[in-house]
Amino acid sequence: MNLRIPGPTPVPEEVLREMSRPMLNHRGPIFKEILYRVTARLQQVFQTRNDLYILTASGTGAMETAIVNFLSPGDTLLAVSVGVFGRRFAQIAQAYGARVVPLEFPPGHAADPERVEQALREHPEAVAVSVTHNETSTGVTNNLEAIAAVVRAHDRLLIVDAISSLGLIPLPVDRWGCDVVLTASQKGLMTPPGLSFISVSERAWQAYQRARMPRFYFDLGKYRDYYQRGQTPWTPAVSVFFALDRALSRMLETGLEAIYRRQAAMGRLVREGVRRLGLALVPVEEGFASDTVTAVWVPQGVDGRALVRVLREDLGVVVAGGQAELEGRIIRIGHMGYVEEGELEQALSALREALARLGYRSP
Ligand SMILES: *Cc1c(COP(=O)(O)O)cnc(C)c1O
């Protein structure tokens, strides 16, 4: 099976093998060493000196952590959204009683930093801004550097979902001034699902002091206290820690710049491939097309669900369909992390074959 979904992503054999190590005391000296080493390595991948915490939760747990630790009920959040994952921040904030000002862009479009600026001018009461770096539902990478500069200039708290970009696409957290940045183990970090990570700036800790949203499992104050002792507040997914430790050491050996270059080449390869088939990308501007996931419109006359099925059942390639309003209308090809050119070429030729079987004639 050629697993080409945008997470969970394929995991190298040596990383998988770590998962079969015997259990140990998560409040003992060996785990303490692992926790400190993994945290330091994650800070390198985040390019940050900020505090960083490891949660046993999927990425959405880290999103919820970002909302409940830095906001109070009634606070206003400017929720910048270019797709399903951008809207998720708004949903979580609403569930906890925040007031949400949505700033939405249509599918395929990136967030316009000028419109973010305008919204901040119109909403001086907005204490924080949430944004997705790489929108996995549409294959669009936002210009986070420009958005962060605007948010800094207006002195608000910036919360970034970098779940499908961190460790894959450049995101220098400190240089760009991103207060809260979160990601998860199963996308760019070549590790099975189960852990997520969140970095916290000094400004974010100040917001934490004031924030009154209800929280318990995800209370970062508890994570900070336990970290001093080399522990996490609750039982962590120990096996995923073992795997992550190995994956991060592999990544840092390769070097971040080399990973970014390789990832960019993978993105180009897939975009050129789908264009050769005469298909249209969902991102309206090539400059904002994601290098980690490529979203493609299903051509007219082809059943999008059948396309995903034929690829999986007949040709051994697992791609993702569209979510929400894009269900059945697009397919998404994941190419993040542990992936070889050959696997992408095989996926592209399978796509050509599947389309042909469904009556589409590529040029
Ligand atoms: C995968 C993903 C999520 C959701 O993560 P879960 O681990 O499924 O909770 C959120 N945001 C983005 C951008 C993602 O790619």
C-alpha cells in the first residue's frame, strides 16, 4: 500500500521498532532523560527558545490547549480561516464561551495579511488571532511571516496551527514572533499518532496568568511544574516518546534546511505530475500551494468518491478525499515526511490509470 494521505504518514522501520521497547517508569530517571532530550530537539525543530510542552493527545488536543490556556470566556478571538482546520479553532473557542470574529477566505485562497490588519483595526477588542500555517484541507500554505508581522504590530497574541507544516516547511517560531505554535507527531515528524507539542512565549505566559477558561488535563501550568521534575503531569504515551526520540535524531542529522529543500522538491514533483494529467490545483495561486499536501479538483464527469476507491482497491494507493463542502470534489495527495520520489511517481501513474478507468482522458 502506498499511503498518500496527509497524516498519519509513513514511519521509518527504525522508528517503528522503538515502539516495541519494554515499558519503563514514567516518573523515573530514564524517562526524565528522554523527556528533556526530546523537548530540546523539538525546540530545535521549532527554532525556538520558548517553553515547549508535550501532550498525550492528537493535534486537536493541542489546539484546545491553545484556546483554554490563554483566553477567558467572553474574550474575542479573530479566527483566520482558509479551510476546515482554520474553522476548528473557531469551534473550540466558541465551545468554551469565547466571542469569535471569523475572517474566512474561500477554498483555495490564502489568507490576505492586509485583510487581517484591517480586521484587527476594526476589532481592537480581539485579544488573540488564530491561524493555520498550512491548511491541509485545501493544500494552501499561508504567508505566516507577513501575518505574524501584522499581529505583532497590533500587539495581539498569535496562535498558530502548524500541524502539517512544522519540520517540513520553514517556520522560525522566534524570528517570526509566533507566541503559541502547535503540531502533532503523525504528520511531519515521521512518528505514529499520540503526541502533540505546543510552544509558549513569554507574552503567552502573561496571557495565561489572566486567562479564566476552564481547563484541567490541558492546563499548561501543570505541565510547567512537572517539567521541572522531568515529568509530565499525566501518564504519557511512553512508546510514542521512544519513537519520536529516534525520529527527531534522524531529522536533526539530516538538517532542517536539507529537509525543507527536499520537501519543496516533492511538492513540485506532484504539482507538475497532476498538471501533466490536465488537472487543476485547488490553490488558486501556485505561490501558495503546499509542499506537504497537494489538493486537486476532480475533473468534471468523474465521481470523486469512486476515484478514491479505485485508487485504493485496484491500484494500492491511499489518497484522501475532500472534507466538508469539498467532499467528493477534490482529492488530496499527502507527500510529507518519510517519502521517496518513486512512491510519488507511482501514485501519479496510478492516478492516471484510475482516471482513465473512470472515463477521463488526460491530455
Ligand atoms: C491533521 C491536522 C489537524 C488535526 O489533527 P488531529 O491530530 O487529527 O487532531 C489540525 N490541523 C491541521 C492543519 C492538520 O493537518
